[in-house]
Amino acid sequence: MQKFLILITVILGSIQLNAQQAKVVKFPELNDLINSKSDKIQVFNFWATWCGPCIKELPYFEAAREKMGDKIEVNLVSVDFVEELSKVNKFITRKNLKSNIYLIDDIDYNSWIDKVDTKWSGAIPATLVINTTTGERTFVEHELKEGELEKMITELIN
């Protein structure tokens, strides 16, 4: 019985080690990501673990990443407090999120939200889609409906 418990502990521990984790970033680092050049469409979704509409739309981002991963890069940016990193990482594991995940460590939101997009009031969920080759951008500040994200991406690809 003891060997069995040790085996289960090792297996569960290795699963946790391989689980996706949020990378904590300050706004300048996130801003560099937003403004970097890429041959892929860049998708940035601002969300939080406590935001019901955010959680509801997360599967759309994961589905788009799976379906269009050769054309897009999905970046999920949590605005949870950095003190909640453990909670965010548990959420990521529970939801099996595979996109790039960041937790922004900058609670002075008013100093950076308009740098993401001048139309952003700071409400979440919010999504920014960028074609860095053409400079075209689409920004929305509401919960996405099924198919809306793919439409936003497709419009920037063409």
C-alpha cells in the first residue's frame, strides 16, 4: 500500500510540474509583447479568475489556438493580483489551458490600460487582435460570442 501511495504522489507531482503556469510580467514587458513583430496574428485576452464572462469565453481562445495555431499566437493576460498566482496556476491546470499565459504585476491599471488600446475603459473581458505585419488592430471590450474571435482573426489575416 505504501509503494502505491508513493507512486501516486510521484505521478501527481510530475503532472503538476508539467502543467502550464502563468508568467508574471510588468507592463513594460507586456507592452513589448504587444508591440513586437511576428509572422502570426497576435491575440491578447485580458481576463481574471473571478470574472464569469471571462471564464465563459476562454474555451474560444483555446479552440482558436488549436484550430489556427499556425497563423495565430494566443496570449491570455490575467489581471488577478500577483498574490493570487497560486490560485491562477491552479485555475490554469484545472481548465487545461495551453495558450501563453501571463499575470500582469501592475495594479496601477490607469497608467497602462490606454496604452493597450485608447478605447479600453479597463473593463474585462477585453481582447486585442493584432496583425503586426500590417499594423491593423481590432479591440473589443465585452464577452465574445462563439465565432466572434475567429471572425476578428480572419479579418486581420486577409
